[in-house]
Amino acid sequence: MAANNADIPDEQPAAEVLQVNDQLIKINREPYKVVVNHQQAFDPERLALRYHAILDKYDYIVGDWGYGQLRLRGFYEMNRPQAKIDQKIDTLQDYLLEYCNFGCAYFVLEKEHETTQHHANFATNKSPKQHRATNKKSNRNNNNGRNHFRRRPLQQNSKLAKLTKIAIKK
């Protein structure tokens, strides 16, 4: 279902797409794995023309063909708590049934993630808000030796302690 080279208009590519092998491509030097290539829908030249930088933030890119046009949509992994449910990859089948032409050719690209220290810090699947809340609680308990809002115990030798003892006796 991919278009012939004669069908491609004389446009400048929006991205650099390099097909390393049948299963691996690079879009602007970012590696992607071809997970699904239904009806041989993947066309690197057309992807280069249609690609937009907004798709960089997604974990998956889905391309579907309808009336000779390639349409691209991004999806997130399931473990992203901040993503809406219809933006997660588990809803791909619903997207194909509801928004794509029946039996259309489509492909799915999965971003290859590098394991970095940044990703390891968020391996607990907590959102940044949850991480900040945890830090606030630990700071609240620790308080770095400051007791601004807590009552301090009265010292035995202070004048105030002696006066309160006298007032209690009376």
C-alpha cells in the first residue's frame, strides 16, 4: 500500500530516516524498532516527508495509510502515569478500528530507549509530583535540626520554668 516514488511530491524531508535493516531504523539518529509492518506499509521516504518533531516525545509511532496519504500518531508505553488512556499503546487496536480505514496498511515503530541514570531514578513508576511529595515528607520529618513550629521543652533552670512551677502549686 506504500506509494511509488513517482507519487511522492517534490518536498524536502522533515526528518532524516535511515533504514539500518528490516527491523531497525533511525529517525534523526534516534533508533526505532519496526514492531509491526502490516501489508508492507513502512516506507522510509514517505516517513521522512511526514515526520514532525512533536513525535519525538512518544515511545511508539504508528503510521497508517488512507487514500494514498500516510498519517502518523504517537503513543506512550503503558507505565506512563501522566499519559491519557487513549495515548497508551494498549489502545492501538481501538485506534485502528475507530480512526483508520478498514483493513488499511499500517506500521508500528518502537523507540529504543538507552538505559541511563535518569531512567533508573524513575524506575519506580512514580510521577515527578509523587517524587516531590515523598521528598517533602522526608524533609518535614528531618527538618535539618530546625524546630520552628514545635514547642520546646522547658529547661529546668529557666525563670519561666520556676514561675510555672510556682503558679501550678498555688
